[in-house]
Amino acid sequence: MNKGLKKNVTKSVLLTVAIIASIVAFATIATTFMLYVYGQLNSVTDEYVEEITDRKTDYVNTLLENDMKLVQNLSSSLSDYENLDEKVIDSTLERITQINGYLNFILVKPDGEVISYRNEDINVASRVYFKTALQGKVYISKPIFSNPDNSMANVVSAPIYNDSKIVGVVAGLRSVNDYSNEINLAVRGVENNANGYIVNTDGDIIISGTKLLPDAVIPNEEESFFDSALISAAGENERQRIVDDFTKKDSAGSVKMTVDGKQYIVYYTDLATDPDLHYVVVFDESTVFSDLFRYMESNLIMYLVFLGVLIIMALAYFIIMHTNLRSLRNANELMSKVAYEDSVTGFSTYNKFEEDIKELLQHDYRRYCLVSFDIDKFKAINDMFGHEEGNHMLRQVAETVQRNLLDWETFARVNSDNFVILLSYKDDADINDRIRKIISAISYEFSNYVPVLSFGVYRIVDKNVSLRRMTDCADIARRTVKYQEESSVAYFTDAMLESMREEKAIENEMQNALDTHEFSLYLQPKFSLSGPPVLTGAEALVRWIRKGSVVSPGKFIPLFEKNRFIIKLDYYILDQVCRCLKKWESEGIPSILISVNMSRVHLRDPGFVDKLEEICKTHGVAPSMIEIEITESAAYDSMDVLIDVVHDLKNRGFHISIDDFGSGYSSLNMLKDLPVDVLKIDRVFLTETNNKRANDIIGHVIKMARTLGMETICEGIETDEQAQLLRSLGCDMAQGFFFAKPMPYTDFERIIERSHNINH
């Protein structure tokens, strides 16, 4: 080989080595750099998770600490309970229960006997929370079933000391639902996408958050957390590490595992409140590392291409690297915008409001109140003018509120047309002036339609109360003034909360009461006025007899109208009426026309008349034996629908009566279109029998009804003077306490038998 050829070969080899070395060097540098960036992003992500987990741990720790301190303070106040009157104890327990939103507070004697303002005769000597508290420890129990409340509850118990001696136990029962949403964690600005738990050193699940992940990932509350399918998936070594960490003070850690092909991460840390308790959060790894995974996937493709074309791909690598980092930064900015900027109004979301309010409430020298308000019948506005116009109204309202706030105040749209405001104030008059100013400013913005606003105010006395509870209290006040003629304001009181609890208690019992026949059929007789009183029919009424006591219809009927349970109750009463009519027919008792009240809520159901006819057919009762009573106010919802329903009822043989005639504003207009059999004149006209104008009105209504082929009846007759007046005016029938009170159908049978001289 000549020197020139050898030199060329040497150059080629050197060039090849140089190229290979360059490729290897580039590959090494590129790989090292990519791993470095990956490590940095992974570290930032881990720091983010650690930060939000620490913040949530502090929050959960404060939540439990407040509850434990509450029970300890109560136990201290009852240290001398053995010398206190039991009524004083009951009053204290009841007041603490209501103020703090617990299901119940009880005092337990050393033998396990319970003192409760509910007069519960129970013994809890075998309960773990009682035994633990007797040993001198403040304790939070696993969920137990609370019989009186018919719900699951966690029990917070504490010993009662008197002269350093434990003389009893105080225990507070808090609904598990109070804790569930509070201990879940929001990751990447998304609310409630990770399950939270409170677990003790033995692995018992004390509190479980709202179950949001797949069932295979959710530990069973009845088994040890350490033995759950989730922890088992991590392997025995990792499981043992967790068990060991749970026994150490100031311990924290994490573990990854795969369940059903998906990666999950468990973070855990102990709670300063109680070293035996740990806060645990479980989430899908992709929730936290989604941005990182997408980034690494795109860079892997680029890395393979870079190996082919050294210079071009090196340049492309840095360009795309820069682009990806910028995209990641923009994505984070977008997520922050979604989390903190309302998509409709452009102002704060409730999440941002929650963060702002924590900072503002730190200023002890300012008095604040939380104001909740919404736009009455906003759905109707949307339906009438369109969603775009509805959104425009929301933006106008938000901008107006913003203009009327001080620098240290804030607001947010919660949902739909519901807003919350944090207002500073000097006194109630100042609150009223501020709200009236906002109402006036909003009204000024609209010319075609001036919105009616409902405001509820919660004065913030204890700044440690959760924002959710403050908002709930303001919402309760707001709902008390909904659908007024003009914009209105209400202030939250404990009485409102008690009323809401009463309604909730009724709603919890209503279905069971219907199933167990606690609703009883009562009948109030109707008598003719053309001569001596003669029985002509009866009105079916409902009485709720619960544990020997009668629940006032005024308490449950309006509530049933609101929650639509009245539909089931009306059908039930019609069914009972049909059973009576069929029974009387089989016993030879003459049939009599029975009127049955039907709520205007039924008018929204296109199958309403079919259901009435079906009930009659089931019992073999002719529709002509039933008179359907519909209140005059039903015309307010939809006159056209009411007309169609009444005609359909008449075509199928039912009698029709209009109840409370004269109490509304559309009475005369109704009569020309409705084929009604009976007008039931409202009792308000009989409040003053010597009122000539009222008597003239009744007389003209009676004459008009007779001209239209209708009969008339007046209800609420309580005196002979009222009966004589109606008789003189030509009224056909009457009912009221003067003639007979509502009675069980068995008593009514005897009236029928006497009126027809029937002997059995």
C-alpha cells in the first residue's frame, strides 16, 4: 500500500472514528441532558405533590384538632356534672350539638350509661371510643351506625376529669359525610380527583373521603388498610415498610403500585394532632405526571431521529426542547386560569374566592359578613331570552358587584346565577345600605327586564368556621326570601337552621310513613243548606299520625308540595278513598260523592288523568263517585294545561270542583273555559258576616255559578250565623266545624248509616 493510499485510509478511519465518536458523544450528551431535564421536571413534580399534600395535611390536622379541642373543652365544662341538674346537662349538650353541626353530643357515666338531651336509654360500655376515653385519651373512632340519626358517624370522645380522676366521658357524633369531602385532595387544580383517608397505627380506616377512584383501588373500610388490595399490589417489602413507618413518629413516605394496568401512588404522613393517626392520599399517577409523560413521549421520538442526522437533529432538539418547555409553561398558565377565572364572568371562581377569603379574614380589626345572592327565576330568563342573553346578564351583574366593592372585599360566581360576596361592615344598617346600593346599581343596568335578587347574609363571628359552612348558612337565609315581589335580604339565624333540620327530618321519614300507613284517611262531611242539613258528600283529608301524635298538615303539606312527594301522597289518598267506596258498596252502605284534593304539581305530568282513572279501575269504582278538587292558584302555572286536564277529567266521568275560589286574581276568567261542577268559595269572605260588600260578592258568585250550571259550597263554617247567611244567599252546600269536624272514615260510616237509617 503506497503512502498516499495509506494516508487516505488513515484519514477515512480517523474521519469515521471522529463521526462515530461525535455520534456517541452527542448521544451521550443528549441522553444525559434529557435525563437531567426529566429529573428536574420529576423533582419539580414531586415538590408540587409534597407541597399540596403538606398543605392538605395541615388543613386535615386543623380540622381534627378543632373537633378534639371542642370535645375536650366540653368535658372540662362538665367536670362537676355529678352535682349538676340533668336538665342543665341536657341543655348544654343540645346547644353544643346545634352550634357545631354534630349529630349528637352525649355524656357517659363510668358504667357506660348515657346522658343525652334526647333521653336515649342506652349503654355504651362495650364501645371502643368509651373504653379508650376512660383510659385518659382523646379518641376519634371508626364509623359507627347511629340509631337515632339513622346514619353513619365518627365519634370524638374525651375523658371527664374531676380532681385528676376520670369520672366519665364526653362524646360527639359527627356525620361521616362532614369529613368525606374535606379530606380528599385536589391535584392540578381539579377538585376531588384523589381519595383521602385517616388511618391509625393499626391500619384501621378511621375516616374515608368521597370514593372517586375505581373500586379496585379503594380500600375496604372493614379491613385493615395494610391488608387492602391496593397495598398488597405494592409487594410485601413495601407493605412492611409502610407498617413500620406508621409506628414511627414524624414519619412520611410514598409507594407506587400497579392495579388493573394503571399506576397509583400512595402518600402518607402522620398527624400532629394524634401520633396514632396518619393522613393518606391515593391518586392515579397519570393525574400528577400527565404533563411529564407527554413530554417524555415526544422527546423519545425526537431522540431517535437525532441519532440519524447529527447537526440538523441537534438543532431541532434544542428548538423542540424550547417549544415543549414553553408549551408546558403555557399549559400550567392555562390550568391556573381555568382554576381561578370564571369562564362566564371573567372574575374569580369559588376556588380563588376560597383562597382570597383566608387571607382577608386574617385582619382582626375588620368585621366581615358572607353574602349569598342569586337571580330569581333565572332559568325562565334563559328560556325566554336565550343563554347568550343570560350569560350577558351574569357578566353585567358581576361587573356591577365588582364596581361596588372595596379593595379588601371580594366576590365570586359559585354556579349558574348564584354569587357570594365577602363584605366588610360596621353594623347591620351598614350591610343593608351596601346591599341596597348593589341592588340599585344592578337594576340601573337593565331596561327590558329588571332582575329580582334574593340575598342571604351570614355575619362572620368565628373566623375559624369553614367557608363551606358560612356559605351554607348564607344560602339557608337566602332561600327564605326567594320569589318575593322585589329584591329582598334575610340574615341567618339558628331558627332557620332548626327549620331546615325539621324539614330534613320530615323528608327522612316521609317514605317510610307512607309505606307503614302512618298517613290516615279522614273525611269531613258536606251538608246541603236547602232545608234541614242533609249529608251530600265528604272531602277526603290526610292526617299523619306518628307514634300516637298528629303531625300538623301545615308542617308537611307545603314541604311535600316543594319536594313533589305530594304526588305519591295524593295518589295514596285516592287509593284509600276507592277502597272505602268499594267496602261500603259490599256492605250495602249507599255510595256518596267523595272529593279528593289534587295538588297543582300534578299538572306537569302528562299521564296524570290516566293514573287517576287507573286507580279507580283497580278498585272497580266509577269515576263519577269521585270529585277532583283543584285549587284556583293552579291557573297561575299554566291556564292552557289546566283547561286541557279539566276537560279530560270530565270526559272520563270525574266531577270537578275549584277550591279556594275567590282567593286569586283570575277567577272570573277561569269560569268561561272550565267545565266545573262545583265552586268552593274561600272562607275569607266569611270572616265578617256583617260585611255587606263581602256578602254581596258571595251572593253574586252564587248566582253566577247557578247561571253557569254549577253548584256552590262554602268551607270553614264555624257558627250558626255563618250557616244562616249562606242559606239566605242561596249557597247549595257547606262544610266546617259547625256541622262536623274531619273524622276517620269508620266514624263517617256511622253518619252515612244514620242518615239512611241503616241497621247492621
